[in-house]
Amino acid sequence: MAYEFDWSSIPNALPFLGQGLLVSLEITLTALVVGMVWGTLLAMMRLSGSTPLRWFATGYVNLFRAVPLVMVLLWFFLVIPQLLTGMFNLQPGTDVRMVSALVGFALFESAYYAEIIRAGIQSVSKGQMAAASALGLSYGQTMRLVILPQAMRNMLPLLLTQAIVLFQDTSLVYVSALADFFGAAYKVGDRDGRLVELLLFAGAVYFVLCFGLSRLVQSLQRKTAAH
């Protein structure tokens, strides 16, 4: 007997699905901002002349790039609640799943952004550094005012591509039972016995958002190449 599709659960579930989408976007934006800031610092450490800083940054990047994201999320889901409870005397049962997800994603993504940013910095001509030094700028001033602005322009398409991947990866927070967009769709589908329809709908939403962003990235790549 052929499967009969029934999409009637979706209209009533839209508010709940919308809340899940906001959770996914919040995780994406937080991990994007923190990941870029911490990733920039890690990239500068890897390029610095200080051996301890270089070793630390290299070890950090290699560790997080060698471990699956779902494993990192599980680690932080199990560890962060214990740390927060001990540090802030939280009541037992306090829901810190969102904090765990934000910390896990931010620290994981920073390892990938560090490599993108390091490559972007190295793409800038070494003559720029020499010229800035000749003008009397310090290393920090040179990176902030000369190198990083040029590097950011060169690597903007890669940064946005990684942001798309990050948004897709937010579906992995299901391991902590956090109601992101995918988790919300799964819960509604399981509740109403319409799991196929809800997962197809969730997949369509992911496709529309990610395809639109990928077109934006392609447009930026063409503009970057033109300059």
C-alpha cells in the first residue's frame, strides 16, 4: 500500500518550528562571532614567533579538527552543566543545554576559522608587513590596520561558506535534546505520526536557506575575483 502524505500537521506547528529555527540561528551567530574572534587570535598565535603560543594554537586546532563535532557536543553536554553548577551554585536540574551547545560550537568552529584566517593572513603580500614596519607601526597595529582588513576581504567567501556549514551542523544538537529547528521538526513529526512529512519540510527549509546563502557566496567570490 502506497504511503499517503498528510501535511496538515505543519501549519499548526509553525510557531514551534519558528522557535526552533531561532535556536539554530542563535547558535550559528554566536559560534560565528566567537569562532571568528577566537579563531583570529589562534591564527595569530600560529604565526607568531613565540614557540609556546605556536604550540598551544597548533595543538588546539589539531585537537578539534580531529574529533567529530557530535563527540565535542556530547563532551560539553556532560561537562558544562557540572562546571556551571559548581561555579554558580545552580539548582540541580537547571537547564544549561543551550549554554553547553553554544560553548561547544564556538570552540569547535574556532579551530576551522583559525585555519581559514591563517591562510587569509598568509595570502597578503609580505611586503605589506615590511612597509608597515618601515612606517613605525607595531606588530599589533600592522595586523589590525593593514594585514587583517586585506585578509578578511580575501577570505570572506570562505568564512561565509563555513557559516553555511555551521548552520547545517546545528542539527547535531539533538544529542542534548535541545529543540533546534531539526529537533522541533522531529518532535512534531513523532508526536503526530507524520515524521516523513516534517523531516521533508525541514529539509526543504534547510535547502532554501543554504542555497540562498551559497548564491550570495558565489556572488561575493565573483566580486572578489574582479578586484
